[in-house]
Amino acid sequence: MTNRLSVALIKGDGIGIDVAEAAIAVANRAVAQVGLPEIHYDQILAGAGYFKDTGRDIEPGGEKRAGAADAIFLGAIGLPSVRHDDGTEISPHLRIRDIFGLYAGVRPVKAYPNAPQRLADPRAAGIDLVILRESTEGLFYSAAAHGRSDIRGDTEVRDTLRITRDISERLHRFAFRLATRRKERGKPGAVTCVDKANVFASMAFFRKIFDEIRPEFPDITTGYNYVDAQALDLVRKPWDFDVLVMENMFGDILSDLAGGLVGGMGMAACAEIGDHHGLFQPAHGSAPDIMGQNRANPLAAILSAALMLDYLSERASVPGYADAAALIETAVENGFADNRLRPMEFGGDMGTKAVVKEVLAGI
């Protein structure tokens, strides 16, 4: 008998609430379909709305409960109207990344049939790559949530970009293992190191560590690209890439650009994984202007739930959770192929509830 797993659930703000509920409904159906016990969800209050009401960005003991769960699922956090005194938004999720060492930000970028494709080239229909964004250091080491900025009165602010050997080694090995798994599933099995090694010593160090790890994975093809050239190549020839590994800020920017190639942020799933914890969330924002209006595209959250189930399969050594993840991914793929998924985000006629109903039917 498989033990019941637990997930810390942070719905957050705006449409985060809508899409988190959609994702959990779909995950529950997929888990039931493969005959596994229902997952226990421990809801934790956090976000800008909670901060506005309480002066705290997460409820007391919230981080500890999140760390005790088998995985963390997050809807979205942030409201433009609610900010700290320094002008930055509420972002407890950045602190959670830091606390639990969630260094591997996995951002799949996949084209679906009948979903918008922004590139005219017919090869755009085959876009299927992963942006692997280091998620705990880089320029985000100085994110306001960590209080590490060097603020010199009202005349100057200095933020530090930090690259460490420890995290970079783990990140690059994660990239190569990811490429190996993708190769086993028929993908190219290639890793491109994206950096700015021609200008910054930190980025030359990042590439040096990549080169040191590369011989451990002789079956994986490797390449290099400066981040500005990579931005150009994501528009010119994204079908040429498989796994792109990069620093935090670079990944933050390029993952949004890549998401735009395959429809928009409503399709942008995300996993943030460390050695002992995993957090899963759609990469889009909280869009409070459409909260509760049945207009949000829940597919990024739903696909993030599939990533979570895949992670739980490995963590708990229960293949059935990977089967449940595959059911979700297939339901989305087939739903688009048969033109049964038509989210409003893409000019379609289906709101949040209708999209969820269709995915559930596909499962």
C-alpha cells in the first residue's frame, strides 16, 4: 500500500487562487485514475493579500510546514497595489527558494497543435525545449526579499551577482541528467550553456564549471551561446535547442520570451527543484484584474501539477505518479490536437472551468 503523500498548497493572490484550484482538481483526478491514494493538501496562507491583512507575507510556521511536505504547489503571488516601503512587491516564494535550496528552475517550452504559434516558420510547430534557470543565486541573490542590496542613501544602489561552485556543479549535473532523460524519450539530448562569459568573470566561471562537468556525460551533445545571441536564436531557430542552462536573471527573461513563442504565459509551467524539496507553479503572474472571472488559462498550472506528480514519482519511488503525470500531459496534447481546448487567452471561447472540465474528460 502506497503511503499518502502531502503537498503544501499556497494559492496566493489573484488568479493564483483560480488556477491552483484547477490544477489540484486535475491532479486529484489523474491520481485516482491510476489507483493511487488521494494526496493530502496542507493549505498555507501567503502572498500580498495576506500581507495587506496581517503585515506578514506568510502565516506563522508556514515555511516549516512547506518544508515538511513532499512537495509545494504555488498558484501565484503578488499584487501591484501592495508593496513594501522600498517599492518592491511581496515575494515570500523567493525566500522559500532560498531556504530550501531550490536551485533548478525547470521551464518547459513546448508547442501544441492549434495553440498560437508566433513564428511563421513551419518548424515552430515542433518547438520542444527546456530552459533550466538557476533559481537561488545569480543576480537574484540580491533580490529585495533577501535584504542583500547595498543601498547608499538616495544616490546609488549596488546589487551583487553571485555564482558559486557548489550550486553551479549541482545545476549543470541536473541539466545533463535532464538531457539524458529526454534523450531516452526520443528528444535530442543536448545541453547548451547560456552565459556572458566574454564580459563577466562570474559567467566565465559558470562556463568553466560546465566544462568540468561535461565529461561525466559523454553521450550528451553540448554547445554554448552568449545570452544576447541566445535571445536572437530563440526567435530565429528555437527548434535547434533542447536543454538550455543559465544564470537566474537570464533564465527569468528568456523563459518569458520562449513562452511567448508557444502561446503565452498561460502555457508556462515551472518546477523549482533542489536536492530535498520541490516547488511547482505556473510561471505567470497573479493578473488580479481577471481574478474570479472564469477567464484565466489554467493550463500552465495544470502542466505544473504534472511536473509535480513526475517529481513525486521519483521522490516516493512510485511509478504510478509518473503515469498520472503522463495522463495529464496526454490530455492537454490531445485536447489541443482535437481543437477541444480553446482558452480565452488565445481568443477561444473556453474559460477556466471549461478548460478544466475538458482536461478532466481527457484523463
